[in-house]
Amino acid sequence: MSRNVILSLFGGIALGAFILNDFALFSSIEAIFNLFFSLLLEAWILKTLAFAVLVGSIMALIEKSGGIEGFVDFMQHEAGMVKSPRAALLLSYFIGVVIFVESSITSLVAGAVGKPFCQKYKIPSAKLAFVCDSTSAPISSLIILNGWGALLLGLISTQISLGVINVDAIDILIKSIFYNFYSIVVLVVTFLFVWFNIDIGAMKNASFTPKSVAMSSGGASMFYMLLPIVLMVLLVFLFLYITGGGDILKGSGSSSIFYTMLAVLLFTLFYFVGTKNMSFSLWSKTALDGAWKLLPIALILLFAFAIGEMTTKLQTGQYLASLATQNLSVVFLAAVLFLIGSIISFSTGTSWGTFSIMIPVAMPMAVAMDANIALCIGAVISGGVFGDHCSPISDTTIISAMASDCEVIEHVQTQLPYALIGGGVAFALFVLFGLIS
């Protein structure tokens, strides 16, 4: 894999376009142009790209305000909670577990809190990125009072309305949580990694790189950091409620995080300038510099969406699912669904897209083969999270790397061995429960 992520992604997009257009040059070029044009017409994609840029502004403002320095000082000297590298990573781990409302917000907050401690204790940014990524999608798929739960409930309800099976959608979804083995296992693996400082694979070679952080020289209050972050979390719930018409589970995730970031940016304007922490001109310059810094991340996200769309047009998921229907024992059904879900989510970079492809396949198969439906849905969810966790084109992978000041490729390489351990254990559990069921 090239270390130039954008070049690698564009190469995959171009190859897909050539395949779809029978290697006709001008038709392929036109298809690539139309693909990006259509993506930029999608409201949720524009909001996600804007989210990435706004994150840069808010993080730069928080750093410049001196709130991070104040928080580090409080946690070390007054609270006495963070006095070692282990404690520094555990803080990010538990923040990632507690903030389950949206995977991007989880990575962002855990990274923002963890970065200054990683700098102080000379912890490689790859380790922080791993902790952020391993608590974002996994915890969001286990505690489903969020957009993840809304999507899964909708997909399951659709199959029930089509007469695939007559069961209660919420009951099946809740049961499937207990079979979401990958998410459970990877949370345990991550905790053990932090507690025992277990370095395997590329993580052994991960090195600490001092970062030049634009902080204020004074000892500013930690509330310049805490209030924007707390507001960020609360507003996501509020906007999910508003966009869902009073039902959080029906809210729009992309709209919620976009409106949240806009609101928090305005809050920093009134709070930082109003308390004379910085002048309006300094606020404006810092916000623009932070946004400019993360423009490449927004571009990577756009290319990641494009290659995901290309693999969908190639019908990769449907092809893999069709292979699974041939000569498959019911004992291995859940394990095979997990593998297929993993491959699809890895190649497309989206767990949600994987759920949308695989649940309409998995539920009828489970009914036809008299298998445990909740186990099969849990396998699809686990596969979606596993592949998404490993994929270099996943939005959670990219945002976790961004939040930790880590290169995307380094994050993928250092995280992969731990993800494979979690995936191997999950696969074994799906086989075991297939036998028991």
C-alpha cells in the first residue's frame, strides 16, 4: 500500500471505473467526474466533510486558549489521576467508552483529551489512535441509543415487514448485542493492551514524535477545554432528538455532528473572546488555520466515500453473499456471515453500508436454515465493525488518526495485529455458538 493515501484511493477509484466501463478511457474519466459530482451533491457527505474541517478549527482554538494546559495541570497536580503513561491512555479509553453517542465524536474527544498527556509522557501517537479507534465504533455498536441503533432497527424492521419472520424487531436487536463478539473482544483487548503495555507487530516500532502545539503561555482555566467538549457531547444528543422528530433513534447522525460543530464554534467565539482569553482577530486566525490544517483529511474522506461507492457499483457485497449460500452448514453460518461482513466493510470502509447489504441477506438465510437469527445479526454487526476497524478508508480510522496526530497508514499498520486477534477470537466464538445453537 502506498503511503500516499489519496494516490492509493484514486488508483482504486480509477481501476473500478475502468472495470465498469470496459476499460474505455473517456467513458471512465467521465464516470469518475460524475461520481465526485454526485457525491458532492449529497447533503450528508457535505456535512461530514464540513465536520472534519470544523473539527480542525475547534481543536486549534481549544489548544490556543490554554485550556488543555489547565486540564493537564488539574489532572496531574490537583486531582492526581494521571501520573503515568498507563493512566494517560486509560483516561482516553474510559472517555471513549462513556461517550457512545456517535463514533466520530467518541474518537475526537478521546483524542483531544489524550494528546497533551501523550506529549508529556512521550507516548507514541499510534497508541492513542488505537485506543480512540478501538472504543469508537465498538462501543457505538454495543450501546445502541444512537444512530447505529436507528439504522440496525430500521433494517431489521424492514425484513420483518417483508414477512421474512414474525418477531419483535427491538427484541431481536437487543439479543444480537450479546452476540456482537468482535466489539466486546476488542474492548477487552484494548484494555489489556493499555494495562500491560503489550506491543506487538508494528506497534513495537512506533515512536514518539514531539508535536509543536500552539498553546498559550499562561495558565488558563481548564474550562476553556472542558466546556466546548461537554457542550459537544450534549448537543449531539439534542440534535439527534431534533432531527429525529423527538426520537433520538431516528435522528440524522451527519446532520447532528455538523450542527453540533457549528454551535460549538460559535460558543468558542462568544466564550473565548467574551472572557478576553483572545481577541476576535486571533480567534478568526486560529479558526482558519485549524480548518486549513484539516483540509487534507476532508479530501481523504471524500476519496474514501468515492471508493466505497465504486465497490458498491461493482456489487462486491452481493457477489460475496451469493457465494455463502452454496453448500454451507448451519453450524458455520454465523462465522461465514462474520467473514463476509468483514471483507465488505474493509473494502468499502463503511460498517453502515455493510449492515445495509448483509442484514437483508443474513435474516432470510437464518430463517431458511433454522439458525439463531440474533446470532447471525450479531455476526453481521461484528463483521461490519471489524472490517471498518481495519480499513484505511474508514471514516472512523481516518478521524481517529486525525484526532491523535497520527499518520493514517501508521495507525492502520500498528492497529491491525490487535484487530486480527479480536477478529480471530470472535470468529472462534461464532463457530462455537453455531455448534451450541
